[in-house]
Amino acid sequence: MLSINSIKNGIVIDHIKAGLGIKIFNYLGLDSVDFRVALLMNVESSKLEKKDIIKIENSLDIDYTVLGFIDPNITIDIVENEVITRKTKLNLPEKVTDIIKCKNPRCVTSQEAHLPHVFYLSDQCTGEYRCEYCDNAYTAK
Ligand SMILES: [Zn+2]
């Protein structure tokens, strides 16, 4: 059993909504790396809700925009010599490019393959995104 209590140098992705940890784990390609990683699922949280945690014993280039889109409540801790040196709270990104696709068959992005799929955050409270070209709401969540 891998020791997961602490990491020396690396990244802790914390406060992941329970169930989303595996999605982020796979998105980051952590199933095929050669450094130490741990995915903890259904950890008791202080708010009495369950959460997932990912611990990575390495530096990693993480796209905070994509992670914030997957789960805006995530915090990312950078650990150096067993001390958290930077803590970042993610947010819903204002704009996402080529993360989701517009499903409107009449949208220009459905007809012109070279166009980037750009969505902007139209409602901060509900987390609704709309296509920049046709205003179609993204609803797959
Ligand atoms: Zn569209």
C-alpha cells in the first residue's frame, strides 16, 4: 500500500467533488506515469461531505482552466519540502476553448471544422456556458 499521508515535492488536488476524482485522474493521464500518484476517493471532509483527493509526487503542468471547468471548487496545493508553498482555489473559467463542442447542427462550428469551439460563462450561479457563435447553451452536465 502506497503511503499517502504526505508528499515531499509535488501537487495535491483537494476538495474534488466525490466521483470526479477519477475523471481528473484520467484527464491528467496519471494512469500511465512513472512517479508516485494517489487517488483517494470518498474521503470524509470537514463539511461532512465526501470528497476525492489526488496526490502527485512530481511537478506537473496542469491546465487550471480545464480543471476549474470540471470542478470549480477544487483547490490545488503546491508542496515543496513537505510544506505547502502555494494554494490556489479554482473558479469557473470565463471562457473555454476546445473543451466542449457545440451541439447545434446549424452552428457555424458544426459546419466549419477548423473553427475553435469557444464557450463563455453566461451564468455564474448555475455554471451555464453558451456557444460564442450561436449562443446555444451547453447542457451535458
Ligand atoms: Zn454554436
